[in-house]
Amino acid sequence: MSGPAGATPHASSRAAVLDVIRAAGTISRVGLVNATGFTGATISTVVRRLIDDGLVLETGRAESTGGKRRVLLQLNQSSRFAVGVHLDHAGITYVLTNLGGSVVARMSRAGVGTDDPPVVVARMATEVDALIEGAGIDRGRVLGLGLVAPGPMNQTSGMRLVPPAMRHWDDFPLDRELQSATRLPVVLDNDATAAALGEHWSGDVGGTPTFAAIYMGTGIGAGLMVNGITFRGASGNAGEIGHVCLDADGPECWCGARGCTEVLAGPGAVVEAARADPAVARAAGLATGPAERPRRLADFAAVTRAALRGEPGARALLERSARNLAVAARTLANVMDLEQMVLTGPSLAIAGSIYLPVVQGELDRAFFARATHGVTVRLSRSAATAPAIGAAALVLQSELVPLREGLRLPDNLADAEPAAPSAPR
């Protein structure tokens, strides 16, 4: 499984059936026939094998519609697990999720800093072992490890991490080295893309098959889901709204362009402006002068806390950032004709209450297709750990339910057959 994650066809009818059960929550065999188009005999055979493998459970019966009540099926959440790791200069986040994507263990550790990649990989392997052992999970039930990091991605050389703070990771074969160190299959992806997949896998976006996850950590990006398929583009770098130009004559961005969303609205821009304003710096407890890169997320949190306490200068800086992010989000919504957006990532976990109304207001006011439909914006329930959760979902999807392009899961799966809570099996 090592290498860049991609949307691949279902390997078998088993994968398709398991994916429908996951999406539905609970569903009967008849419901599976209707959802997949497979014959009753095929569904019976596949379901029996999934039950024998411990992946699916029979869980009571549906309410009667006049005939025999149908037996309902659901994932056996504790049958398999996956590790998700978000690698960033500011910190490394680890999660262990069950088959349904729910987090059963998590921890955060120091970021990559200036350490050499082999040193960081050795540390990560030790920390992954501690995560699994601390949760009391049999390692044999761990399917693999998903690793996500800031882009851009280079799919021919494993992964290429080239934001300025991580230039010493250029072309390091991270997937191979981490797989060797952890003895787990490794799958790689962009952190914003993983965050979108995590929202989809956990069901937090409801039945919406097409949406964008607007991501802000130390940088800005977006993950795109189209008809239930993660859209990655030709090289895995789709959704880079952090490098949409908002001002052609604006400040230079590390990517080489000028006036990018990230250089105008990112946490680094907010912190630099705060440090340059003595009143804001004092209110937030910041030292004046240039920010040290490892502290930018912590400093952004300090500015946010000052804004939430009512410091007007701090509030103004965040609202300016939010307006720039909102314009980039509107651009993405116009291009993709979206109906839903999710705000996620460590920075929006901190400041989401300030950004959400600004982004929603921009879309309500100026989204091109607003006369036909609106765009709903919400804050992720797991914004702080979304990339790591999505990284684990990459493993679950690639190992168990790789999707076929164009698959549309029925919108009404979850409520087609309401369970009778007290019904015997």
C-alpha cells in the first residue's frame, strides 16, 4: 500500500458492499441489493464472508413494514484500526481510529524542527508504538499508517515537502523509511485532502457527496470530495487555495507568486502584523519583531485569545484574515459549484468562531449561483486533529473500500430502514 493514495476502483464486490454498509450506518441485505445492484445471492455470499472476517455484525431488525422484519447490518467498529499521523514543522499529531473512523487514542508531540529526517522517522516509529500499546490494541488488527503533511506532493519520488520550514525534507523517501521503521504499510497524502476524507468517512457531512474542506494550519489549503471520491488532480495537489492570487501586486509568497491567500490570510501573516503593532503584541503577550516559525501557531492562538477577550486590534487582524480567506473560499465555491464547506485545521479549531460568520457572509452575499442554491459553511467537530483522522481514513479506505470513479451512494441509506431499538435479533 506504500505510495501516494489515489482513488482506485473497487477491488471486488466485497469492497463495494462494505463501503455501502459504512455509509449507511445500518442497512439490511435487501437494502444492499437496492444500493449496489448486485443479486441477492451475491449479497448473501459477500455479507457472510464479511461477518466471518469480523468486519460486519448483525444488529437487530428493522421496524416491520407488514412482513418479516429485516436483519440489519453494521460495521464491527472494533474489528480493525488505523494509525493517522499529521507531520508538520509546528508539531506531530498521532491518532488511532477504529474501523468507523472514531478516535480511540491520540497524542501530540514536538514537530520536525531542524532535525534530520532519519532522526524524526526513528522518533515517530517509537511514538507510533507507544500509541498502539497505550491503547491496548492488538497490533495485528492495525491495517496500516496514514501520513499527511503540507504539500506540494511529488508522486514519483514518494513525497516532497517543500514549504520553507521543511526544505531539508526535499525528496526524502519518507514512505519507505517510515514503513521500514514502523513495520506497517504506509500511505501518504496532502493534509488538507486528508481532512476532507476524514469528514466524509466519519459521516460528519451527512449525505453530501460533494464538498470542500477549507484547511488552515500553519498554511492554507482545501480538500475536495466529488461524488464521494477524493479529487486530487494530476499530482495530488488539487485544492491549493492558499496559492490563489488575491492581489497581483501583493507581498511575495514562498511559492514564488505574489498576493497569495496564504501570505495575506495565513497564521504567519496574522502573527507578523500582531508583532508589528505594540498594543496587539502586548495584549497577546507576544515579543515584538519577526516571529520564530515554530511558534507561529502558538502565537496565532495567543492573538485569537486576545481577540476573544475583546482586544480590538487583535480582532481587526483576524477579521481581515477571515475576509481574505472568505474571498478564496468563494472563488473555490464558484469554480466547483459547491453546496457545503467545512472549516477545519488547527488554526480554525482555535479561531473558527471568528472566521465562520465572515466566510458564510461572503458566500451569502456574493456566491455566483446564490439565486439557485446557497452554500452552507460549518466548523468541523474535529478541526484540531482533522488531518491525522483523515490520514487514518486513507488507510481504511485504501485497504478496505477503494472507490470506483463515479460511484454514487444513495442519499437515503441512513434512514431507509430505521431500526427497532429493542427488537431481538
